[in-house]
Amino acid sequence: MSRKNFGAKPLMYPQPVLIIGTYDENGVPNAMNAAWGITTDFKEISISLSDHKTTDNLKVKNAFTVSMATEDQVVACDYVGVVSGRKNPDKFKQASFHATKSEFVDAPLIDELPLALECKVKSFEDGILIGEIINVSADESVLTDGQLDIRKLKPISFNPFDNKYYGVGEEVGHAFKDGLTLRER
């Protein structure tokens, strides 16, 4: 097998496309696109962020939501990743997003994105945001028999190899919970 070396780069795939929702000191909603995030415990998410309007808002409100970007909203989700909230305070509205205040934290749920983690800031140091997941909410439109249906959600991932977004959701197998080894299967 022949390999190509890419050097030290953040090339992991898939990278979920996360849309972070916050309110500023005046209650104005803001959203930003972040691809470098992962759940790090059963009630914890960690996201790498540089300095943004969102990070200003985190310091004020100590809360945020994390929505999964979807195929239906790929243009709006990309838009909130390339436009600065500091330079354009109306970017949430210009993305055609609408906000509903979370019942659990002082942060907006984005109506157009049907799955959200509602979080409180545990810490934000050296560009790493760690949030405590207080609640996960999903719109009924992405549920089947009361469970999240990834085929209805249609989340997207970011491919840093080619700077493109890709759909996710085709089942290719299932996780085994019975502890069988590969040889026993």
C-alpha cells in the first residue's frame, strides 16, 4: 500500500457541523458554525473556538445551544460560519434563522435546525469551550416512534480534505452489544 503524507493538519473525518447559538447582553441571538467539537462525556461537549462574537456572548450569558447543521440548511449554516457577528450583528436574521428561547439555558434554539444540545458553560480556557449538556431537544419532525431518526434529521459533516459538506445517514451496519469477538460472529 502506498500512502501520501499531508503533514500535521486537523484532518479527521467525519467532522460534525455544529451551529452554536448564543444571546448577547441585549438578548439578540447569534449563531456560528464550528466543526471542531465532540462529546467528551455523557453530559459534556467540548468545542475548539477562537475569539468571536459567540465567545463574547458566552462570557455574558454562560450558556449556549449546539444544533446539528442539516442538508436543508447547509447554505445558512455555512453563512454563519463565514460572516462575523462582530461585523454584521444581523447575520442571524440574514441567515433566515428564527430563535426560540431554551427552557433550560439562556440561549436560543434555532427553529430551522431540529436537534439541539442545550448547555451551560463549564469552562472556557485556551480556546476550548467545555459545556455541560443540560437538555437535548428534537423537533417532532425528525422523530420516528419517539426516537431521533438520522434519515429525517439529515445532518451534514465537514470534510477538511476538500472543504466540502457531505450528507450523513445511510445505515451500513449496527453496533454489537453482546460482546462477541469478530471470530465468533
